[in-house]
Amino acid sequence: MEGQKSVDDKTMLAAEYHSNSDIRLKKLPIPEIGRNEILVKMSACGICGTDVMEWYRKKKGPRVLGHEMSGIVVQTGANVSSIEVGDNVFVSHHVPCFECYYCNNEKFSACETLHKGNFDPGGFAEYIRVPSENVEFGTFKLPENMSFEEASMIEPMACALAGQNLIKPKNNETTLVIGSGISGLTHIQLLSNLGSNTIATDISEYRLKQASYFGSDHVFQADNLNETILRSINNGRLADNVIICAGNESAFQDAFKYVDKKGKILFFAIPSSDLPIPFENLWRNEISIFFSYGAGTNDISETLDLYTKQKFNFKDMITHALPLSRIAQGFKLVQDAKESIKVVVVPDES
């Protein structure tokens, strides 16, 4: 294999998703690359909260999931000059085309190419073929001080950054983050950098402790927060911004209950089914609603820049690193949402 460090076996281990309780370890052929592609040996791949959303993922299976992937380049195509064998990289699974109407107007997450592309297979495999467009637009060399496990946090933080770029919270505003799992904690770190007055809720004491650790000014059990408490924190007003990072119906209802007049609600997580919206209240109080699906490569670049400026603590967000052969245990940790934050899959020891 041209330009590649030797790979003795032509097959690799991969985890094929059928459901949260049915993840099958399989031997697959190591992908062959084209002249404009690269082959990456996976060093770490985070399990995203969306990976365990069965209502979203199961209908797309069976497939090898994993999109928060970092690794070492072991082969480059003949036409690739920007990346070299031995480079430590993070690879974005979705990249825009930079040519369509949406890209030309900086609406990158609306680009059709971004939604259709991916690497081959997913990141829960020993080797990944990176297509030419992902090589050109979505492959980033890791900062020297960033571990592969930390790199699994690049995409989640970039997604939070993309969401906050929509609502543009200010440092003199109060922002309520509903749900203090990994998504909520990425938002809390960003808000802490901004100097925003941040309130976090969750049903887990463990996660509320993490919310405090990562910069939330106030934390509350979800059932213990009420309008009186919120107004006492925010000079008699409700929250200027509400960021929903939990997919249950109560989170949805709380967002509309606790947002101030002229406030903003960001749906970073969504419920599994459609729910009624209080249109009259939104209209009367001129509430703005935003939805954030994912990050563009510009958000990833900004995230890496902020990391090098020591604005983020990725290391302490990673609570578990499990070998690929134990990925089912990792999925259970994420699904159970108990005492874990970021669960990362790493290669098995050879």
C-alpha cells in the first residue's frame, strides 16, 4: 500500500451497530484508498449522545458508527500533499462543498454535501478511509499538546460553538442550560469563557457537580428550579437565553417557562416526538427559537484555536476510555447517563 506503514493483516476489527443492545464486532477488509484519499488508524473515537438515540440511529442501521475520530495517518494517496504518513489528525465526518449557495452565504450546515458525506466506515473501526473532500476540507492536524482522547472532544465543542454563534449570548446576560451531560458541559465551558451568568439544571447530582466544576455559576436539580429563584438570580427577570441539552418533554416545557421576554431558546437537543408549542406566548413576548444541527469546518477551526489558547478543559471531561472490543459497555455507560461524561473508544492492545 503506497506510502503506508506496514499493515500485516488485510482485515480489521469494527463494531457494527444494530441497536444500543446489539453491537456486533466484525472483521472487515481494511479499506483501500484512492489517489486523493488517506487511510487513518483510529486512536480514539468518542461515543456521541446521538449514537445512543435509538429512535434516530436504529432506522439507519446496520452500520459502523463513530464520528468523533482521531488517529494516525498510515497511508496517503499519490495526489495528497497536505497530509503526511505519521501525522496525528482529527477528521470531520461531514464537510461542506464550499461551492453551493449555502456555502457561499456561510450557511455551511445546510449544504447537501455536508449531509451526504462521511468517512468509510465509521470511527468505531481500526482503520478509516477518508474521502477526498474530507481530506481537503475536514482533516486537521492535532496541536502538539493534544492527546487523541482529548481530540474526541473537538467535534462536540465545535457543535456547541456553532449553536452559540446562532444565539450570540452576551457577558451581561443570564443563560440557563437545561441538561448537564456532555452537551451541556460544552456549552457551560463556552459561557464561562464569555463571562456569562450561567445556570445549569439536571436530575443527576453527579452531573450538577460537573457543571459547577466546568464553570456554571449556579446549579439546580431540575425539579427545584422555579421562576422565583430564577428571578432572584437575574435581577427580577427570567433567563435571557435558554439552551436545551436534554431530550425529554420536561426540558422542552421548562425552556418556554423560564425564558424572558425577547429571550432566545436554542434547541441543541430535541425530543423524540413532536410536542405542542405555545405560539401565543412566543408571539406576545417575541421569543426567538433556534435549532442547531451540527458544526461546520469553520467551527472546528475556531475550536482548535481556542484550545491552543487554553480556553477549554477537554482532559477532565473524559471519564472512560474503553477498547473497541468493549464498545457495548461504552454504549451502556452513555445510555445510562450516570457517573460518566465523555466515553471514548480506543484500539485494543495488540
